[in-house]
Amino acid sequence: MNCLLKYYLFVPTKVAVSTSILSKRWEYLWMGLPELDYGRIDCSESECERLRCFLVRNLPLHRAQVIESFRLRVGCSCFKPENIQMWVLTAVSHCLRELKIVYESDSAELDILPSNLFTCKSLVILKLAGDIILDVPRMVSLPSLKTLKLQKIVCCNGETLQRLLSNCPILEDLMVDLHDYDYTGKLSIVVPSLQSLSLFIPYRREIDGFVIETPSLKYFKLRDDSWHDHYSYFKLMDYNEHYCLIENMPNLIEAYLDVDCPDIKDLIGSITSVKRLSICSKVHCVQDMLDEGFVFNQLEHLEVCLCMEHSSNQLFRLLKASSNLKRLDISLMRVSLFVDSLSLSF
């Protein structure tokens, strides 16, 4: 790599481009940059239009053989879907390794992901956020993808998401933050290679059930606020038309559970090998959170946030099941108001 180009890696892309006016030698030097970062959410319409024109004119001429990362933040309507699709295709043609797109719009969601993206053999990291439609084609192959983060995007059904996940054979890190609407069917996460899973179910989200099969998982975070709207996959297990399956996670090291639900026994039963557990079980929960047969032989650090009405029995069962516990942090609350906290070391 050119020595001057190495210095460009330490400054924003906009600054690197601006140096092109300094001398003839530097005029096209920025076109060899392996890391490209464009836009911001709060830019004005005129700034967005200038950026759009710049990318339309210059990105197809980019010279780097490998684009290590292409990051694009879009917050205005002047960016057309066909523009973004073309820019992504250009990046993919340069052996793209990381793609991050943040799109926020007051008008409508956009289908801006070209089908070629889903067969990019070099892609290692994919991060999508905002009003983006996840339209996964039938042909999917992402053999190098290790990190996938989907935040507030529009994923219309569980089949679409699982088709994507099932074609990422070495995926290790997955974050799914469901949009407030437009999701139907069962949420299936079946990824044998997965090591980290963060899952957020928002307040107004209704789903038909869960399937989580991640035998290699080491870190698990679940936040489920859907019970506020009287729909939760835990509640739905009481009805024949819904289905919930959470397989055991024997390699789990750390788990964080923040759930509003009437019964979390099945979930607790799948994480008994955990070493550090943080659990917040709010006022909607019933008293019997744990079965008598649950044993946490490897649990060393326990953080518990419990409603005061049921705390004594729940806490007693947790402590009885955790023979190797070394640290205990307790928060007690009454109707979502924290009133006391306690930290103990053993």
C-alpha cells in the first residue's frame, strides 16, 4: 500500500477526499482507500444531494482491489434505491469484507439490497439498521459471514430470516432487533456455529412462537417487551396454535434476560450451564419461575432483579440451585420502581 494512503486510514473519508486539491500527485490517491465511510443521519438535503452526486460520479472509478469496509448513513429522501443498490454492487465487486448501512426515512421503507450481496463470498460483517426491507432471494451463499446485525429493519416473516441464517455456515455473532411491525410467523434461529446472540422483541410485536437452536452459544441476551401488549411467546405456549422450542446451550458462559412473561421455565432450563446470569423478571411473572430440578452447577455470578411480591421464593430457589455461586447482586422493585439493591460476595 502507498505510504500516503496509509495516513488516509487515520482520517475521515471526507477529509481524505478533500486532499485531492492539494497536488496532482494526490488528486486520485483517495480512490485507493480500502475503507470508505460516507454520510450522516442529520445532514441537510443539500449535503445529501452533494454526497449522492459525488458517489454516483466517483465510486464506480474506485481503484482498491479489496474494500475492507463500506459504511453508508442515509437520512434524507434524495438517495434513490437504485443509487444505493449500485453503490453496494460496486463495493461487492471489490471483494467487500464489511458493509454497514443505516437508513432512516419519514416516507417509506426501501428495498435497497441487491441480490448479489447475498452471494458475496468475501463478506465477513453485515450491519443493517433502519427502514430497510430485508428481501432475501432464493439463492443465498455467505460462506465468510461471521457477524450479522439487524436493527429495526423490516423483516416480513421468519422464513426470510431463517433462509439467510441457514446459508451462513460460520456465523458467530448475531443481533436481531425486530421492527415494531410487519413481522409474521415463527421466529427461527437455527445456527450451529453461533457464539453470541442478542435478541430484542419490541413493545408492539406479535410473533407466533420461537425456535432457538444454538448449541455453540457462549453469550445470550434476550429482551422481550412484547408482554406489555399481552402477546408473548411464553404466554402463547399455552395455546396449541403456537410453538416454542429453545434447545439446551451447554457452552453458555453469560446470559442476560429481561423479560415480561408469565412463565420462563423453558428458557431457564436451557441455560443451566451458564457461569454468569443476569435476570430481570418483572411484575407480570408468576411465582414459580424455577422448577425444583434445575441445577446451576457452574454459576458463579448472579444478578437478579425481581418484583417484591414474588422475590423470596424465586431467590431461594435460585440460591439453592447454585452451589458454586461467588457473587450475588440483588435489585428489588415494586411496580417497576427499584427500591433497594444489595451485593454479596461468597
